[in-house]
Amino acid sequence: MEISVKSASGAEQDAVIGVVVAAFLTDPIARWMYPQPHQYFAIASRITGAFAGNAFANGSAYYVDGYAGAALWLPPGVHPDEDALLALLKGSIAENRQGNAFALLEEMGKYHPEEPHWYLPQIGVDPTRQGRGYGSALMRHALLKCDRDKKLAYLESSNPRNLSLYIRHGFELMGTIQVADSPPMFPMLRKPLVTDEGVV
């Protein structure tokens, strides 16, 4: 079965963010920050909007088959809305966890490549529709552009179960980020696939 990947319009933003929120319900980092389900659901869509929402304005928010999955990519030079993100986190994470949460974000920043790159803040598949190749289809779609433009791709995996997917698509593990009692996070970098004849 061929999986169709589409770019999301602004009108589809709620639907796309909704599937990302659903996909991250059991994410170790998300639930470390928000241990109670009601805490997570109260803030998750706004955090996704601040963290990855700039993908919509840049035509790099992708979804598959009726919003079964989505990937929010930020092009070179485009960044998360850091001011909005920090304000949301400060107002929603328990005070006794804020110091470690902000230290984790600071460590994440140290791994970002200095040269122009595509950044994948979030990718996820509806938990009821996982295991059908949606994640791979989303990755292939965006990475073709990275290869064509000869640009690096970078992400942080907040769930070790997803490492095999990223490695399969050419990402290499750069290290491990962990602060105090936080779960580990894994920064990963992918170089564009090129040969002497050009892009693979």
C-alpha cells in the first residue's frame, strides 16, 4: 500500500498537532515533565505549537493518511518560538522540576549543528495506527529534500524505542543528554546522501 504524504495547511494545524499530542502521550521526556495525564493534556498542544509550529508557515508540516501521523520540520534558519516555549514551560512544569527541565533544554542546544540544517522537533504516529510504515514514509519524504539540497538533518529522540527508525534512515547518534533524574535524550545527526554522481 502506497502511503501518501501531504503538506499541512494552516487550517489543518489543529488536526496535525492533535496527532502529535496523541503520539507523545507515553513519551518518557514529556511524562517526566508532566507526570499526570491531565497536566500533559492541558498544555501539550500549546507546547507543540511553540516548539514546532513554525513548520506550518514554512510548508514543512507533513501528515499521512487522514492524520494517522505527522512530522513537523523546521527549515534551515527557522527556529522554535523560544520565548513562547519557555513561558509555557515555566508556567506549567512543577517548580521542583523546572531547574532540571531548563537545564535539559540548555544541553539540547549544545548539540545543534552550527551549519544550516533541517531540524525535526517532533514526529509521531497515532498510537492506534502504529506499525504500518507511517513513520518511515514521513521520514523518507522530508529526507529526500535534505539530500537534494545537500543539507544536514538533526533531531533529538526522546524515546529510545525510536532510535532504530532514525538509524535506519541514516541518522547517527551523537551522544546522550540527561540531567539529574530526567530520562535520556538522544541527539542525532544525518548527513545528506550523495555520491560522485549526485544525490542517491
